Amino acid sequence: MNENNNLKIYISCTPGFEPLLLKECASLGIRPADEKTPAAKAQPVQSGEEKGGFEFTGSLDQIMASNLHLRTASRVIVRLGEFTAVSFAEFRKKAARLNWDTFLKPGQQVEVKVTCHKSKLYHSDAVAERVLGAIEDHFKQPAGKKTDEKEKQIVLVRLVNDVCTISIDSSGELLHRRGYRQAVAKAPLRETLAAGLLLSTGWDGTTPFVDPFCGSGTLPIEAALIARHVAPGINRFYAFEKWPIFEADKFKTLVEDARKAILPTAPALYGSDRDQGAIEMASANAARTGVLTDIRFACHAISDLPALAGLGLLVTNPPYGVRVTSNKDLRNLYASFGKLLREKYSGWQVGILCSEPPLIHALELGAPVSTLSILNGGIPVKFYQYKIS
């Protein structure tokens, strides 16, 4: 069997998004290594990764497709090897035996990220130094000096109970960095988080969408990408593109196929905010994404939010105290918002991200159809879904 088709791969995501990630992966023909294990129980494997996700054995083609197409994934990594080590000499010797040639070029710049728990080798900087030494031993030449960020390969190392796992990052920048959001408003929402919220509602991109607190436009933009079937990573660079095993022609075909799948139009998509600066940022971000003509951005208060014809989806990330200010009482805003939803959006599906139950109660929308607990910028929040009656 071709070794490039028998790689141990781990895809990480925001905790709580595992079922969404699994569904996305299934559409690419990817299944977890142990389907009997609930995805929610999958554990993170490296320091600095998002918790949650799952592992599978797959191919270079699947690594490329995962990075290109997955909307909820944070990072895609490949296990290079696992071994036990209780001394630095043992560690360096075993690490040098790994198949570094598959993912690194001699003299390539390397950044090593290490986490250590309950191990005799507990000093992360010293472990990182031995990894660089092992790479030098393997290639019989020093690693490259820092130059272009695109030339840098991230190596992830975890030591737990004296067992070392070394992994290679295939993504480069984290996957929420689609490349379009160069301008951000206050308390921005990560692109992967916005996409996950939309996917969690079951929205298929064929009905109208509204975000009345759109900020820098992440939710409407991700809605446009979903509606038009635009692969989220279609306009960015990946770490795997500098691997010795990278197959440029195959990746070019993947990208070309993704471009052919893009739909020419989207349903009515609407984003508004009372901050004119935020609307200007949102418009600039949408323009960089190529979806500005798909979204109607407007600056006004929620009281002026128009009623759209038919039924659709409203998802928003409104202000909440911890996120914006701990001194301002936002209950009146939420009460007005809830009234507007009951009056103008009857029958609509609504999703609201918030950290404070009293604000949610002020909406007076009754019991939510479902809730999803996640972290937004390190703050525990819930995504409340309603069917407005």
C-alpha cells in the first residue's frame, strides 16, 4: 500500500461541533477510526489545538480535501510517530528515526510546539531543542533559519506519562483564517464558529438569512459561502503545499472542481448593525470574499429591521455584558429584540449566541428548541435556537 494513503490523521474543531464536523467529513468520504466511539468523547492531542475532533486513517488526497472544504475544522494534522522516552538522549535518538523526509525538506524552517504532562521530560523548551536536534540528525544538516512564514513547518509534540506523540501540521494558519476578514469590529466571531452555528440549524442555504447585529459581517459572509457552495479554504495557502509528497496537479484539480461547484446566486441575505464603521468593515470583508453582491448590508437600529417575504433563518451574535461591557444593562435591548422577532419574524427559525441567561429571558421567546454550549473567545456561551410562533 502507498504510505501516502495510510496516514494517521487528526482533525480538530471547536468543542461541541464534533457532530457537525463528522457530518461534513462524511460528505468527503471520511469516517472516524473507531465509529463506535462518540465524536464528543474524542480528546485533543496537542497543545494549542482546539479541543474536540477525531482521528482516522486516510490519504494525502483527504488531507487536501479536508483543509479545502471543511467549514468547522480548526486544524488538520498527521501523526508522524509515537514512542516512550524517559531521557533526552533516548528521546532524540527515537525522534531522529521518524520519517521526516515525508513532510520536511532538508534545511527547511521548523517551529516546534510542545506540551508536557506527568513525564520525566517536562521542560518544553528542552524537548523542542531535542526535536530540532533529531531533525538535524536525520537529515545530517541544520534546520533552516527563519525566513518566509510560508516556508515554516509546524511540528506538534506532546508528552504524557512519558509517551511522546509527534505530529505534523498540514494546515499552516488555523482554518478559521479564510483570508477575507482583514477588518474586524468589536468582539468578532471566528469564521469556523459562525459556520458551525449556521450548520447546526440545518439551514441548507436556499432560504433568506438575516443577522441584525452583523458586526464585521462574519455570519452573513459564511451564510453566503454556504448558500453558493463556496469551499471555505479556496483562496488560501496550506502547509501541505510545501511537503515533499505534495501533488500539485491533484490539488489544482481539487480547487478547480471546487470552483466549478460554486453556484452563481444566493437567496436574500441581510446584515445590519447600528455602527456605520462595522458596516463598512463588513462590506470590505464581503468584497474580498467575492460575495458582496449577495448580501445587503445596512446601518440602522434593530427597530428598523425590515420584514422579509417568506420564511427563513435569523442567526446573530448580539452584545452581551461580558463580551462588550460589564456595566451596561442590555435587558431593554433584548426585550425590544424579542418583541421585533414576534412581530416581524413569525414562523422563522432563530439562533442567538449569548453568555447570560437573564438577557435570553428578556427576549420572552419561551423555551428554546435546542441549545448548544461552546466557547467564544474563551467565554462560555450558549447558542439558543427558537421557532418563532
